[in-house]
Amino acid sequence: MRIGTNPSKQKPASAYRPARVTIAILVYIPELMGYFHHRLDIFKLCLESLLKHTEEPYDLLVFDNGSCAEVVDYLRSRRDDGTIHYLILSAHNIGKIGAFQVIFRAALGEIVAYCDDDIFFYPGWLPAHLKILQTFPKVGMVSGWAIRHTFGYGNKSGLAIADTDSRITLEQTRCLPEQWEVDFAISTGRNPEKYLADTAEMQDILLHCNGVSAFATADHFQFVSPKSVILEGLPATWSGKLMGQMLDLDEAIDEAGYLRLSTCDRYVRHMGNVITEDLQAEAEKLGLPTAAAEISQPRTLWRNLAQKLRIDHCLKKLYNRLHWLLYVELRK
């Protein structure tokens, strides 16, 4: 039965219209300890840099991939204050490629500006991406930071189009600043010196079209793309994998004949899981006050002693035993 009339029937149609661009962020912070201890601070800086440095109309969609209660509460508060326009909460982690299946079907804009939850945005980032998207033919992805080792895959279409389209010229050079490469290595837990050595012989590939230049590579941690391109590149079946398949997506977009490009200037920065002192200084210079993570280092004497006694091996065994107790035996 029904009592009364739904009051919404008497209201006029909504004046809301979806923006052309949907900004989508994937969040995964399952706890606030260990590896994830500073990750909520990282995400907050990601969000604040995005809000401060995005002037164009957009809808903001956030997909939470099974984060802890503190993170979900924060996301709900930003939804309630109008910052987040669409908030999707998953009860558990469905993996990154699984999250893409949801995000790129839910996004209302024809263009999706995607990022992981640990990306820092600089002023002018979105216009720079859109300019490349609108200038080059058949663009599939545009990222705001070219990383040298990514020139090694997923750019066959870029190389081919330079041979067949008279509007496009190709240039092989070494112009990426070394500091960008060092920043990337540090933020992803790599040894900077080894990373620089491993990429020392690699060339940077630039494409030029109608007075606009772009690197012939892109990154799946941040990019702007026509929604239809990503939907075309996603796997047809549900894998259930929590990690992986992102390189497969890059290759699928390339194999379909789409260009994967990056801006010549660095418009975004990968932060990792701590706010470093140099990132703190950069954020404050842009009017985004934050605090660098305080990470205590063991004294040299104790470090040397730990190495001699192989304490790390003992701790790993203890960790594995505790994991068994907490997640298996106690749940019988």
C-alpha cells in the first residue's frame, strides 16, 4: 500500500547536467599502520592539490576499494560538504582492474581524468592534458609526467603514426630532467642510482603536431582519456586479481591504434606513502600547508647488530606466525 504522494513528483526537473570531464580517484587505504601509516595524509594532499589547481568544470567521482573506517568516514564528510560528487564504497578490495570496470562505467563525462590516491597536482594540469588530447589524432591516454622506462612499451602506435601522418614529426632525444627520474624512483621504493643506471641508454621519444609537443608514453597511475577508449581496452572477463593487468591495459590501448602521450612539463607527481621534506616544501610554496612524515631511523650500532644477528629473518618468521594466529587459527 501507499500513503500519500511522493513529494518529488511535485518538484521541477533537476538543473544538474554532467560535466564533460569526470575526475576519478581510486582510494585504497585498508589500515593506518605500517605501509599505510601516512597514506590518509597523502590522499588528503592529493585531494587538496586537485581542488586548488583545477579551474575547469568537472564532476569528482571517488571509488573506495575497501578502506578502513577512518578513511571511509573522511570520504563521507567530503561527500557531505559537496567536494565529492559521486562516492562509491566497496565492501572489500576488488582489485585495481576491477575498480576500473566500475569507475569507467559509472563516470558520466565523455572524458575521464583518472588518478591513484597518491598523486600531487600542479597548476594548469587539466588544460595541458586537454590540449594534447584535442591536437593529436586518435589519442587514447595523456599523462602529466613522462617517466623514462615507460618508453620501452605501449608506444607502437605513436611510432607508426609518425611514419604515416604528415602532421606529426618524431624526435628521439634525452631531455627528461634527472630530478624527475630520482623523484619517481624514491616515490616507488627504487634505488635512484640503480634506476638511473638501468635507464642510462634509453631515449626519450617526442612527437610534435601542429605546434604542440608530447612524449610518446603514458602512465596508468594518472591519465586523462576518452572514457570509450578505456572501456574498449579493459578485459572482457572478470579476473578477480587484486594487482596487475595495468600493463595489459596499456598494451591493449596501444594495439587498438591509440596514442599514449605525456605532457612535456611535469604537471603531476607521484608521492608514494610518505610526505618527504622536499614535497612538503613544494606544497607549501603552492599554498598547500602540510607536514613531512617523521620517520625514525635506527641507530647505526643497532642496525649493524641486527644485520649480524639476522634479526630481520627472525622478525619475518614472527610476522608470518602472528599472521597465521590472527587470520587462521583464531577464526576456526
